[in-house]
Amino acid sequence: MNITYKNLTDTAAYAELASTSPVSLTEILTPERIQSCSIPVGGNLNYNYAAMPVSKSIIDVLQALADEQQLSDKYRAILNGSIMNTGESRAVLHHLTRGKLGDEVVLDEENKREFYLEQLEAMKSFSEKIHNKVIKGSTGKPFTTVVQIGIGGSDLGPRALYLALSGITRKMSAEFISNVDPDDAAAVFKRINFEETLFIVVSKSGTTQETLTNQGLALRKMAESGIPGIIPAKHMVAVTSKTSPLAASDDFLKSFFIDDYIGGRYSSTSAVGGLILSLAFGFRTFQKVLEGAAEADRNALNPDIRKNPAMMDALIGIYLRNILGIPTTAILPYSQALSRFAAHLQQLDMESNGKRVNRFGEPLNYQTGPVIFGEPGTNGQHSFYQLLHQGTDIIPLQFVGFSSSQYEEDIVVDNSTSQEKLNANLAAQIVAFARGKNDDNPNKQFPGGRPSSLLHGKKLTPESLGALLAHFENKVMFQGFCWNVNSFDQEGVQLGKILTKQVLSGNSDAILEAYFSLLK
Amino acid sequence: MNITYKNLTDTAAYAELASTSPVSLTEILTPERIQSCSIPVGGNLNYNYAAMPVSKSIIDVLQALADEQQLSDKYRAILNGSIMNTGESRAVLHHLTRGKLGDEVVLDEENKREFYLEQLEAMKSFSEKIHNKVIKGSTGKPFTTVVQIGIGGSDLGPRALYLALSGITRKMSAEFISNVDPDDAAAVFKRINFEETLFIVVSKSGTTQETLTNQGLALRKMAESGIPGIIPAKHMVAVTSKTSPLAASDDFLKSFFIDDYIGGRYSSTSAVGGLILSLAFGFRTFQKVLEGAAEADRNALNPDIRKNPAMMDALIGIYLRNILGIPTTAILPYSQALSRFAAHLQQLDMESNGKRVNRFGEPLNYQTGPVIFGEPGTNGQHSFYQLLHQGTDIIPLQFVGFSSSQYEEDIVVDNSTSQEKLNANLAAQIVAFARGKNDDNPNKQFPGGRPSSLLHGKKLTPESLGALLAHFENKVMFQGFCWNVNSFDQEGVQLGKILTKQVLSGNSDAILEAYFSLLK
């Protein structure tokens, strides 16, 4: 296959898309449409786009855009190990952590799938030894708590997944320390018993300022704890690259490895997320997450957008962003377990596609990644939904919902269970946003026409969680291809690091110093 | 004083504002400007707007707009008990919960300041009795945990404040249950000991579906706990209005009262936030929050915007939203303790000013409230800052930072403490956003010109927290006056409630039913 890269606005399909007639949600939304617009994602999860303002003819043009931008071919190129992170000249291999859908990938004289499987085996074996008390703390007590020290992708994804699975019986409880604000670590230290705690220090480069600082805090705290016989290094493992300073350090009981081909925000299915999930819930649970993700990855290969949920989601997003000009998207899971999932997606999406140059470094003349925000429903209904319903801007919504709760501890109040109330609210919101309501009192009028999609499943299981994670990763990837940006680097984080070093080394200029002085 | 209400675009100042010359941040940002642009907020907190794109002449026009829209007079009208929540024909009295800056307000044959003081006294007395073990659980054990059951304003503000003060030695630990998702309550029930737990059920109307359902869950859980002699009603207090069904119920040990003049999102300084904060930290700590808020309220009275931080913040926001056309704002506290503060502000701002009709119910032809989102720094730097620096849209930023940490447990790594690193990062980010950086590689180029403000103080104390809370409440109020909307109702939440009832009672139409079926 012959892959070419062009800007969105240079495609014939885009010009066609711009000339399609907009659709009235109130008119197109029928029971038949709702029933026919669900696409299986994987892990028993489905993506439904009935309440999105796309007619059959618009979808046909979106399909033409998908074809013209060669979304499937470019995804295959990723799977086959092509250098798709052009800025950093790297392959993009996160899919390979959960299955093999393309050619063998050999890089740095290593078969990468075998490398990831090796790390999986290491996580399995280590977590079992911890659970079976073969490996214990340095004072002889079993490990009961695991604390992940990491930031960004080493924190948000793993934390969101951990919280999402907390309805499953845990083998160990988990805590997370991310912020360089010392209060973050101090609060966690107050809650844990060092003798029974295993720290996981996660940094691919082994040089992340926040993470090394918090590692130092943890080591000092243990050393100064006065616990007789405690050996801090026996309470700490690393997840890092083989070439990092951490890999060579004596500070760790053991090291697990990742490589440069897994971006931080795509690392939840590598050892970055896998070790803590295996420890907290058992390796089998993590494996189920991988299985759900692998299924979603397979479904994302279908070139027919009507059968490819991630591609459909991506293309509808392009329509909303570039044709309708909408700058934000809200993520609204009706599941308390997904309370931090929006924060993960915020990084995934905004860090991947918040770019102003294309993959060749040429400035773009159209909008790319939107602002992503969100909170679980029904909480959001009592918070910012007012603006979503009656504000002056239209915000597209991505709902997530499940038939059953996780804990299955429920109660009938006023003839319905909590779960029924939750889902009645969810259905009601979708319809209220789409159709609105007329009222003689303009203050009670709802304009409607506010688009949404719904990811729906039977229950939030490890499999459906893996599929949910992969769905959004693949959506973001496809959008990056449409926009012709490199979704896999993050040069925008560098300038802040440089200026921070200037401040800390006393080499800042007068403006930087003036700001730092305000904080002294 | 003679108050008139007009739309933003009908003011002479707005026309003038639209014709001002835009400002280059790179050019105006000097050390002198940074030093001279801080305005005291209260509680040792300051608002600095040096990195906002407003020149002296733009500020002069913003002052003219403030004068023409009579912001000070309208604020005084609120303080004096005028019916400023026009949609619901109510006074707006949250300022009165923390001090008295206007006339006596007598409503419903009651002096409202006296009523709020009475409730404060009740919280003081009750929390002291709990702490002194005069009031104990029904099985004779002291109360050690307090669980607030509430949603929206009964949850987000109190929770944000509780987390913000957790660096202070606690008298009791607190938990929150908000979501009707039964997993939310189930997770909390797993963590607590019912014998030592006091529940606070918070609902002004006493009819909030989520809250009553979760109250039912808690009562059932206690009744079914098998703990000999436990009496659920002796473990539950209410915060509600005097006329609500909860006030008349026998389910409670005691009731505390609020009234219709305190909107949910403005209720943190009433018994809604006061009871849980008094129980968790002691009444004196809550009182300090009130003192900080009261100081900010006083400073917000100054008609000179250069001396009024909330008014300046509000007017710069209007300039960004309506002249520069920017649809979002990010809240970025460099303080882990403020981890949920952005979620509170999201409700406060978006629910107050996400309106499309003016206070007379007439549709508006300009944009009102923006989308608000945010996470603490430095975490956000490793997440969505990529888009903020190098995305195609400009997002204005509201930073918050403090000289000292709360726990004061810190460590020197590479010659600097964590707190120094935190603040070096904060200073670096402000400057990076404002000035950007040229580079031959366009992928490493930072366009700059990205505006931000900084709320800065010595330490996050109860007083500075109260001032921070009130600052944003007053900012939102002033923006509502500028836009000529009623910031104190929320009709946009009603339609969802109506449709939810239709689903639950089996009276939904085919479209609603089709969506509900997807979730069965």
C-alpha cells in the first residue's frame, strides 16, 4: 500500500463535507435510528451515535474522508512498526502490548512482541509472589498496599483504571503520588504503613523531576521512620526503560521495563499500568483488560466506518470540530467508578492532538484537538449541565453507561433501584439535549440540537474497561491522521521544563524572577 | 441609587471596548508590571493580572463598563436583600452567612443575619459536643467519621474545602456520597465503621432524588449491619430548609437549617459546608474560612476595579469572552490540596452564567459563561498543557500558588525543595505561555500570547481558602451583571428531571424508551 499524508483541508472529501446540509437532531432522532446506530467496540461495549447530527449522506462523506486519508492503512502502518512518531523518529507500539495484529516488529535487535510478553510474565510472577507472601517487606510483613509514584501518563491512566476496577475484590489497596507539591506525598504517607507498603517508581526516562523528588521523599520517610530493620530498597520497584538511570540503580528490589515506543499517555496497558493493576486485583484481571483492549483494536481495523466505532467516533468529531466549529467536548460517564476517566482522556486527547503544525512541521490553517473535560453523571447534572442545556455555546457530549452496577448493592426507593434511576437520568439527558423543549417562558425553554454519543455496555468489567480505553486511543489516533498531525510527541511540554531549570539554577531573567518572587 | 439593567452590547463602554487595540503580551510583560498588578483579595491572598492582555487604556474602558453596568450598586443591592434572583423571586444572601456589609435583611418575618448566626451557634455547639464525646453513637462509641450525603452544591464546594484543609490536623475524617450510582455509596460503606459514623444528609428542598436514595441506602445498611443495639436515626443529622420534608422527619438526631436565599453552589459558607468543616476540623477553623470570605466580600465592594480583584477578574473575563471570543478558561492551582477546587468552580461558574436569556427572559445575541475546567499543577503540565501551549486555540489560564506547603514536610533534591520546584514550575509556565519561544523547528516553536492570571498567597490557610472561594463567587456575580443574566437560578436542570420521571414511571415516549432500552 502506498501511503500519502495530506492536510485535512487539502482533501476532496473535506470540501464535500463543508458543502453538506446540516442536520436537525430533532428531526432525525427516531427509535429506529437509536436501535440501528450501535457499533460493537469490544468487551461487550457498544458505541451509539444516533444523537449525533450526521445523516446518511454526511456519513457517506465521512467514509470518503476516512478512505482518502487512508485511516486504515495508517493504522496498519502503526501496527507493523513504521516510524509514525515522526518528530521523535520512533515506532508507536502500544497496541502490541495487548495483542499482535500486524507484522513481527523487530527494533533494537529485539522482537518487541516478545519483549512485551516477557514483561507480562514478569508482572505475573512478581504479583503472584507478593500475593503468596513469597516476597515480603524487609521487616517480614506481607505487602498489603502498593503506591505508584509517577506523573502524567504514569499516573492518570493507571489511576483511572484502578478506580474503575475497585468494585472488584482487591488483593491490595493502591495509592498514587504524582504532584511535586510535597503535600501530595505527605497525605499518602499519613495513610500507609511503610512495613506493608511496596512503592512502584514509574518514569520511562528515569529523569522525571517530580517522580525522582517523590521517590526521594519516600526513601527518606522510610529511613527516618524509626522502624527497626526496615530496608527502603526492599520496598521499591521501578518501571522504566532499560537504558534509564533507574534501571542501573541499587534502590530497587526489582525493575520492570518499557521502551521508547510506548508514549506515556498510551502506557496503561504496558508495565506502567499492568504492574499496579496486577498487584491490586491479580494478574488475571489485568489480562482481561488487555483482552478487551485487543478486541477494540481489532474492531478498529475495519475500513467500513459503520462497523468501526473508533473511526466513526473520530470522524464525527472532525465534523463537529472543523465543519461546525465546536471547540470542546465533554466526557460524561454515568458510573462513579469512572470518576477519573475523563482526566485520563483529557491527557490522551489534548496532549496527542493539541498541535498547530502538521507531521512535517508546517503550520496548520484549521483547528485540531478540542478541549476535553468531564465529570461522572448524575453529579454533573447538578453542576455544569445548566450551561450544556441553556448556555450560548454548543458542547458535544460523550456519555458512557452500563446496565448493572459493579457492587450490586442497590435498593428500591420510590419503586426503582438506584441503577434504574441512574440510567433513567442518562436516557433523559440524551433526549433532553437532542430535542429540547418549548416553553412560553423563555427562561424555561431548551433549544435542543445538542449532540451526544453513548458508549453502553452490560457492566463495567475489566474487559469493557480495556475496550473503553482502547476505543479512545484509537479515536484519537484516527483524528490525528485526519488532521495530519503527529499524535505521539509532546514538544509543547519542553519550554516549561527549560524555564523551570533556569529559575532553580538562579539563571532566570528579570520577568521570570519577578513571578518567582511573588511566590516567595 | 437608581439601578438599570441593560444588555452588555447595549452599553456605550462595550462599543468602546470593541474598538480598543489588542495588546501583545510579549511586549507589555515587564518586571514592573508584574510587581504592580497584584490586588489584595483577603486572607493574605492576591490577584495578579500582569499576564492578561489588557493595557492601561483597555482597563480604563473596563472601568467604564463596570460603572455603566453599575456593578458596585448591584452588588450592594444583593447585600441589602433585593430580589436579585428574579426568575425565582428571591433575595441572594450567601454573603450574609459570613458577615454583614449592607442593611438589615428581614424576610419571612425573620432577621436573616440573626438566623445565620443562630445556625452558626448550633454548628459550634453540636460539633463541640461531638468532639467532647457528649454526643456519641447509639452503641456508645465516639463519632470519628462524618459522611456527607448531598449532590451538586451540597457536595462539590464542601468536598473541595474539606480536601483543601486536610493538611490541618483533623478532629474527624470525612467522606462524601453524591452519585445515585449505587457504587458510590457502596465504596464508602466499605471504608467506614457505622458505630463511629455520623451521616449529614444535605438537601435544601428535602426532595433531591439522589440524596434521598443514598440516605435510604445508608439507613438500610445500618439496619442490616447486625450491630447489636445500633439505632440508625441516632447516626444521622439533616441540613435542610425549615419547610422541607426532612425537617419534619424522625430519621434525624438533629436538623440544621438553610433557606431559599442561599443557592446550592453558593452554600459552602452556610450549614451545608459549615457543619462538616466544623466537625472535621473544629468550629474555629470554619470560622476562619468565613473571616477570609468576609474580607474578600468587603474588598469586592470597591468601585475602583484596580483595587477590586473580583471585579477586575470579572471584567478581564468579559474582554476575553466577548471581545477576543474565547470560549473556555482553565483553573490551574499549584497546590495538591486544591485538587477538587476546579470542579467546584466548574459548577459555580457554568451553572451561574451558562444562560442564553437575560434577566428579563429575552434571548441574548452574545456569548455568556465559558466552559471551566482544570487540574492541579504540576500534574496538568504532564497532561493537557501540550494543547494549551501549542494547540490551535487560545485558552486563558487562572493559576493559584502559595509560598509554603501545608504539611511542611519537604526535602531538598538537586539543591531545591519540592515547594521551590513547584513554584519554579508555576513561574516558568506563566512566562512560557505569555512569551512563547522561537525555534527553527516549527514543532518546537511556542507562539506565546497565551494569557493568565495568578492568585498568590503565603500559604493555603482557612482564611486564604475562604477568600479564594468568595473571590470566584464575586467574580461570577459581576460577570452575570455585565451579561445582564440572572446568575442565581438554574432552569436548565429541570427538563432532565421531568424526563427521568417519565422513564421511571413508565410514561416515556418511544425515543426515550429506545435509549433506556439500550441500558437494560
